[in-house]
Amino acid sequence: MNTIVQPSAAEFALDTIWGRTLDADQRARINTDARMRLVKRGHMVCKSGNRVEYWKGVMSGLVKMSVVSPTGKTSTLTGLAAGAWFGEGPVLRSDTWDFDGVAMHDTQLSLIPRQTFEWLLRVSPAFNTYVISQLNERLAQFVSIIETERLETADTRVARCLAWLFNPVLYPSVGTHLTLSQQEIGYLSGVSRQRVNTALRKIAHAGLVRVDYGGIEVLDLQGLQQFRADA
């Protein structure tokens, strides 16, 4: 039986789009500084108000990004699938996290210390370009989320939520299949599980996804991004 060898935190980081642009000295620092952390399902990956110490990459698993109002009402912003790097916003603009991250599955993280992230910004133009691209893509995602919540039906919200989870820029390691329950899709899209079930039937009927036991396979990502259901 073949044994699958999991990459280290540094190996994972250096095999990313940004990692492959680094020179020998920069790669050496990543090898020295990168740390790995395993977060069990339901536990916090980051917490609003806590000090930002790392830029974080999702090696495997799934993270729910959300915010909580002073009255305790929770609003889910998005999910962070395999290959996602997050926290560049808080690292650049503040000392504390401004959202909560909760592991929806057991999640393995690659951690890049804040000081290392800031050093890469100073010494690597290619890394700067990557971070700008990442911020721009994330901005587009949040604009799309706001538009969909205010203007679109629940079916379209589910489709857009799924499409963003398979975005190749933000989540290059996710592939075409994601282990995800209908309840979890509901959490991420802000739609009830029953409504998710109806939406998935419509999206699958359109030939955009295949729904199997505990997972979603995307058949047509562009079609999923453009899907719009009638009210």
C-alpha cells in the first residue's frame, strides 16, 4: 500500500503561486519560519479581537469566516477552502483580527509569522504583486456576496457561494470536488438546509454540479458563476 506523505508547512507554502516566485534567501526564511497547526472541527482558527501573529494558509480542511454583532447575531462572510491564504488585510491594517474563523472540518494550517510576511512585502516585488491580486480577488468576492444577498434569490445565493469556494485564484488546491454537507452550504450561504436542497436540485439539473453523498463536484464553473434563478 502506498503511503501519502503530507507536505510540511514550509513545503506547502513554497509550492504555492507566491512561494515559487521567491529567491533562495526568501525560500530559506520560509523554511525556517513556517509553522504548522492542526485545528479540530468546531475550534477557532482566529478570533476577532485577538492579536494577529500569522498570515495563514489552509493546507486541508475548510474554515468559516464570520462576524458577530454586539447583540450576538452572527453573519457568515465566506468559506476558506484548501489553498486559501488569509489574514493579509488584518496584518496590513491592524494588530487584531476583525473576524472569526472556525474550522468546519479538521483543518491543517501553514502559518507564516507576521514579521516574515512584512519582510517579504519589502524585499519581493513578485510577492507584492501576489498580495495585491489576492486582495483584489477577495474584494470582488465580497462585492459579489453583498450584491447577491441584496438582489438575488436563495437559489442564486447558493450557486454563487459554491462558485466562490471553487475559485481557482483564492483556492487553487480545492480541485473540482469538495466534501461539504447541505447544512454546511446553508451556513456559508445564509440559506436554510431545506432551501439549499431545492437550490442544489436546480443547479444540478442545469448540469453545473453533481451532488453526491457528503460532497459537491463542479462540472461547469463558469456556468455556476453565471447562474441566476428566477424569483
